[in-house]
Amino acid sequence: MLVNTKLIAQELPPIQKFSPVDYNADSQNWMLSQASNNFIYAANNKGLLEYNGHNWVVYPSPNNTIFRSVKAIKDKVYTGCYSDFGFWYKNKFGVLEYKSLASKLDNKVLIDEQIWDIIEFNEWVTFQARKHIYFYNTITKAFKTITSKNLIYKIFKIDNRIYYHVANEGLYTIEDGKPKLLVNDAITLSDRVINVFENNKSLFLLTRKSGFYRIEANSLIPWRIPALDTLKNTSVFSAIQLHDKSFMLGTISKGILHLTKDGHIDYIINQKKGLSNNTVLSLFEDSNHNVWAGLDNGLDCINVTSPIKTFIDYDGVLGTVYTTKVFKDYLYLGTNQGLFYRKLGALNDDFKFIKGTAGQVWSLYNYNDEYLLCGHHLGGFLVTKDEVKQISKHFGVWNFQKVPNQENLLLQGNYDGIYVLENTNNNWKLRNKIKGFNNSSRYFEITNSNQIWVNHEYKGVFKLTLNDSLTKVVNVTKEQTLPKGKNSSLISYRDTIVYMSNSGVFKLNDSLGTFKKDSTLSKLAVENQYISGKMVVDLNKKLWMFYKESLSFIENDNLTNNVKITNLPIPSKFRRGALGFENIENIAHNNYILGTTNGYLKLNLDNTSYKNNYYVHLNSISNTNLNQNTTTRISLKDSGDFNYKYGILTFNFSVPEYEKYLDVKYQFKLNGNMNEWSEWSNKAEISFENLPYGDYHFEVKAKVGNQLSSNIASYKFTINKPWFISNLAWCLYFLLLIAIAILTHSIYKNYYNKMLKNKELENKQIIMQMKNEKLNQDIENKNRELAISTMSIIKKNRVLNKIKKELKKSKNANNAEAIKLVESNLNDSKDWSFFEQAFNNADKDFLEKIKQVHPDLTPNDLRFCAYLRLNLSSKEMAPLLNISVKSVETKRYRLRKKLGLEHDNGLVNYILKF
């Protein structure tokens, strides 16, 4: 396939692009500023944008109108919008709060007014509206106002003087607190002044459509610069003068022009060359000399002083660059789409395609500055300026190597082995293939003894011994000491063959004929995280290696010959080269070009030392309650004090560094939980969930490229003990324990008192029982006495009755006295008294009770009742009563009648119930 095209591109500074999606606001950005902490602020249609180097925050305007101006001064950020202006300040939570200054003015003054610009002038802050300029004194809080009849286009500050351009009037300055017309040239009346600059102690102004003018004696003299014709065909909308006195001009529809201080066009950046939008509303140079462009659609940061320049093929004509070479003052690029070239140093010229090279170019080889050979998928080519001649038609030429001591021979590594090229009469041609080895030979090196070392990333490293005529392989051995690895490579560096894989870097020991691991270089490979073993030796004898986190080169010190390693902090994600096919070429002195997937990077080693003081900021701390699903901001100024099971504690931090090819990494530790520093990470936020109670000290530091931040941001906080083990809880537990002890003591005391009382009661019961038993014994004794006395009376009466009967039987006259004596003893009242006393002792109150119930009972009846109470039979009572048994029964009957007993009611039972 034949291709005939030009590649339109330039070597430009790196550009970081931020779209409205990135900063979550509207497309237009009208003005930019930077605070003392290096945070970037932008006046956006949606509000005030704040960028801390990692993320964006949007603060809506107080009256929901468009912010047109912003200026960070000391610890405040001043903004202007429709009918209002004021300042923002950070509260203790790291959040901006707004305070209006316009409210102190007459409200009618700001009706239908936009604040288009803000500048700092000594202790004054100046706000430019359509027809007014408001001066606010930050010390006295007083206001001063300058009013114009016509529209004020723009306000400027140069060398501690204020200038402003009024439509149809001219350029004014302020002297003695009053406006003074400085220039009313026709240009200032018909055109618009975009900015005023100082250059070589002269005052210049830039107009929108007619270029630069020098102010001299209150008139304008055109500054005739090489870029004048371009400026006259361009509508300039914004412009700034950079620290090196060069100019950056933002245009309407044509992007950005960079002019040298002498007025030459250095480069043009537009949408086709990487800018987000061609209409540039504002420009700002930050403290590190990056240029920020507020665009009609987006916001870009241009690293104008970066040691890296980018050549990006936005049209896709070039493709991925696999090899580069400078040959006879031309720069050649070998890509997956063919071979391109242009004059070295002609930065504004286009790369041109060389016919006949369409397809994959693998390598370019400079042979003694006489011949340029091209290794191509289709074969080998000889390149002569913009033409090629095919010298080998065998597919897949990887590379070329010189044959020692044979200047007319070259070895050519192919997909299927190694071939020999011969130069005869300045005509290179394929001589022969070396037989006996058919493996792919992308990396190979030849020694003086006709030994070839060949690396195959999947099969390993082979040593080939050739015959003297280089026609065949005499012996093939596989190097057992070398581990094979993906993307491994083999190269000759300072007369030593070096092999590199993911296992490390190995050097050939010629005397032993084996490889030995180089501990220094191998350690470097491990520390930087191996991704490719590709190595390149440049014209300055630097050995380049390509790691994940850096681009490194090795050189020997000229004085001591010691190995010196330099790491350039350009991570692989920024280099964007084809993995395993990385390439770098020295083009002039310390300038290099590095092939990428869509062009190349140009690297100036003289400017790669970054010496900025990088400062890591702790931007915010928040606490998320998982139960309530709420997030609360925490004060950055005070030590934290959090409840146990607080939820999630999140720390947000950043370094405000805006160099595109500098990677920012963070490392943190939490003393009290993890006392060792974490691994380096790009993540600028860390969360901790439900830490145990205790005292903590959070620390975070940053690494920008290879340089550590100058500070360590920190925050101390305490996680309180849970309520159940807090000091108050322990006091309560102690009081509770005392209460429990007292209660237990009281319970035990009551228990033992009760037991004692029960014991006493039991003892009393025992005593009572003993007393009762004694009483019962006494009763039994008394009953026994009563029974004995009763039986004695009965026996006595029986005896007396027998005696009486016997006396009556005898007819003796002297027996009358004896019979009388016997009868008197049978009816002796003393016997009854004795019996009554014994009976009352045995059955107390019985006689009294029955007398109360039956008061009509006679003493004989009571005696009879007493005998019945003793449950004596009629036979037993008869002797006691000295009557017959029949008389006893009669007495029973009479007593029943006195007692009023029914027939069914027994007399004895009735008596016993009392």
C-alpha cells in the first residue's frame, strides 16, 4: 500500500485538560487565580471552582448568577458576579464561606452591573464593573468609587499603577486618586485594549485586532514584530506576559499563540493540537509558571516550562512509534504504519511519509554514519533521505549488528533466524542465512570469537558458535543460568553483554562464559516495579531502562568510573509506549525523543531536576454515621473527639502540583493503629471505620516524582471509650458494686437476723413446747393426782360402805356411833374440797364456765358434772356419791333436764365440749 501524506503537528508543552464533567460545572470559565496555598480558583458560569490538585469543588454564587471574576489575595478569595461582589474565606472545616461587600454600597449603584475584573493594588482591592471601578480598603474597610460615562473595557496594573480602557475615550491612568486620560489615539477609540505590558522599560498595549503598540509621549507607535500579520488576522480575547517576558495570547476561534519576547511565534495550540476549545476567555500563569486557560468549553493547564514537549498525532496518520533515529540531519520515525521523516530542528515542518514503507517498522540502524538500514515486517531496507531500497525480502527483520573485524558484513536478525548482509561496491545485499538455528532473533549480540548470544523471551537465551565463514552454526547451547521472561532483552553495554528480565539484570562473565546477577541494577528493577526488560544504549553511552514508575539511565562517572543511576519520574502510564518495544533516541546534546503510541515525547535532561517545595494539604475530614446515613465535616483546627462506633472517618488530602508528567503519590500512617507508613499510592483519600477507642495521630506525606513533600500533614484525635467502660461508667459500676455489697450485706443481715429470729422463735417454741410438755406433765400429774384422789375416795367410800354394812349386820348397840362416824366420813365435805381443788388444777375454769351457762346448778350438780367431765361411769360415781347406781342414773336424767339437753344430745359429750 502506498501512502502519500503529511503529518501536521508540533512539539508542544504538555496539556492537562479538564472538561465540565471533570469539574462538575458549566463550560465557560471567565477568570482564573491562585491562592497562597497554590489552589486554583476559576470564575465559572455555575459558581466558584476550587482545584486542590486532586479534585474540584464548586461553590454556587450567592445570588445564583454567573461569576465573571476571581482574585485570590492572601487568605481570601474575592469574586464578582451580577450585582454583587465580596470575598470567600475558609472556615474551620476547610469549606469556603462568602461575605458580600456590595451590601455596604448603595444598592442602586450595582443595578444591572457585572464585575468583570478584580486586581490587587497595595491594601486596596479593585472591582471593575461596566461603568464603575470600586476600590475596597482591606484595612479601613472603606470604599472609593470611580465612575465613567462610557463602558469600561478592562482594568490593568503595571508597575504599581492602574490603567483602564474606556470605550470611545481611550486609555486612562489614575493619579492622585483621580482618572487621567493617558492615550486617546484612534486605535484606542476604534479597537479594544486587551492588556498592557511592560517590556524593556517601555509600556506596550495589545489590541484585539491590530497587534501591539508602544506608548510614547501619549501616542501609540506600532510594534512591528514577525507575528504582526498573524495578529491582524486574529481576534485576541485575553493575553498575559509570562515570567520570561514572552507572551501568551488567547484568541476567539484560533486557540492560543505563544510569542517570544521579541514577537516571534513560538507555537500555536488549538483544538487540533490538544486544546479543549479554540475560544480562550482567560489566561493565568501560576506560581510554577504553568499557564491556565479558561475556555469557552473547559479549562486547560499548559506546562510551558516542562522539560517534556509532546508531539501528538491527533489525526492518526503516524501511529505508534517503535523506533527513532537521527541520520544526516534528518529525524526518522519508524511506526506501525511506515517510515516518516523531517528535517532535524524544523519544528514547524511536517513529517513526511516515505513511499514503499507502509506497514510495521521494527528498527532503524545507523551504520558508521554512512548507511541507514530499516528493519521492516516486509524485509530489510536501505534508506536514502526520502527513498528506500529493499535489500532483503525475507519477512520480519528485527535488527542489525556489526560483524567484528569485517566492515563489509552485517548480521540481520529475522523472525526465522539470522542472516548475513554483505556490502559490495556500496551496494548492500543478502549473502546467506546462517544454517542450524531457526528461532526468532530479535535480540542478539556477537563476540570477537564468532559466538552469538540470542535471546528468545519464551525459549530462553542461546549461545551459538559459528564457523569462520558465518554460514552455519557449529554448536547451540541453552544458557541454564538465565531465567526466561516476558519482555526480556539482551544488549551490549560497554563491551559487556547484559540480559534483563523480571528476575533481574545479569552480566556476562567472559572468563567463565556464564551470566552473573548484578545486585545493584537488579534491586533497581525490583524497586521500580518491572514491566519491561527492554534496554537501549544511546550515543552518549547511557544505558536506558524502562520501569513502571520511572524512566532510568545508567552512566559511568568520568572521574571514578563508578556506576551512576538517574531516575526520571515519568511513569509508564504517562510515557504510553508499546510495552516491550520502548525506544529512546538522543537527537542533540541532552535532548531525547521517546516514542509513544500516538507520537513522541521530547525530553530535555538539562531541565529534569524539579526543585519545588511541594506541600501536602489536609483538605477535609468527615465523619459518616452508618446508622443514620449522614456525613458531618470535622474541624481541621481542633483535635478530634469522637464517640465509640462513630462510623467512617475520612481524610482528604492533596498536593497542588499541576505538572502533567509528574506523578503524585501519598503515604500515610495512623499512630495508635498502624504505626508503619503505608505503601505509596495515588489515592488522595483514606477512610477508617470503627477504630478501637484510644488516642490517634494521623500523618500523611507526599512524593511528587522523586521528591518528598516539605511537610507532613497531621491530625490528632481521640476515640472515646464506649459508655459501658467510660470513666463515668466505671464510677457508676463502683457505686453499683458498693450498692450491691450494701444490699447483699443488708440481705444477708436480714437473712441472718431472720434466721436468728426464727431460731429464737424456734427456741421459744421449743421452750414453749417444753413448758407445754411440762404443763401437760403437770396436768397429767394433777390428773393422776385427781384420779388417785378420786380412786382413793371411791375406795374409801367402798370401804366405809362395807364397814357400814357390817356394822348394821351386827346388832351391837355400840355400832350406832360407828355407823354414824362412817356416814359422816362418806359425806365429808373435805373430800369434796380436796377433789374440787384437784379438779380445777386439772381442768381450769370448767366449773366456772358451766356455772355461767347454767347458773341454776347446785353444788351437787356441779360435783356430778365434774365426775362426768372425768368420764366416770355410773358404777364408779355411785361410791363417790354414796348412792346406788340406779340413783346415779336418776341423777343423770335430772341433770339432762336442768341442762336442757335434747334426747339425741349426749350428756357426757356436752360436758366434754366445755
